[in-house]
Amino acid sequence: MRLVSTPYRWLWRTWRTNLVHWFWDVRNGVNNLFIFFEAVWWFRSWDWSGLAELIEVAAKQMRRAQENGCHTGSERYAKQLLVVQNLCRRLREDNYFENAGYNDKTWKQMPEFRTRQIARHSTYMSQQDALYLGKMFKFLQCWWE
């Protein structure tokens, strides 16, 4: 495991540059500990929601970098990262059943075809969000600054 990078060989003329990279790596790593702390704390290897939260936090941080970016297309990539962030949040919150029309008080009085329709629609919407999130990852290599 590599904690710090050494982009240059250790020579008498590159020692200063390597030390600057080391300090940058340590500073950036400590900053990442604070940014990702809650997402890593609740990450469980047997559940997908922890991974979705990690992706959500990473997309949020990358979107901020893209909004302040200077290369062509950074506005478009910031919007894509916002979509990824929102999709991960929606998948984690899992409010599809309520958004499809479920209501505690009127559920038992609804006709059976309507309850089946709500259940199918909530499943369909969650699958669509998951598919759209997968399609957004084809832009993964564009999200750099």
C-alpha cells in the first residue's frame, strides 16, 4: 500500500520536489479522512448502500472541483456528477414506494389493481434509476480536473 507518492527518483536535484509531493499527499489524505468519515464509518461489505454513499460523497466532491474547473466541458461534467450524486441519494433513501402513491391511511381501502400498480411502478422507477446510474459511469474517465 502506497501512502505517499514519489513522482521523481530520489536524486540530489529532486529531493525538494519529492518532499513537496509528500506534504501534499499527507494534507490531502487527512482532508479525505474528514470528507469520507461518515460514509466509511457506515460502510458494510455485505450491503450496497454503503458503496452508494461513498460514490455520492465522491461525486459531490468531484462536482465542486468541476464547478471551479478550467477545462472545456467542466460545466457539463459538473451536471453529470450532480446527476450521479442525486441518483445515489435516491437509491439509498429508497422512497420509491411512497413516491408512487403509497399512503398508510388509504392503502387498505384501495382496489387491488391499484396496489399492484403502485408496487410495479415503484420497482420500475428504482430499476430505472439504477440503470441510469450505470449508464452515467461511461463518463467516468472524463471527470477529472
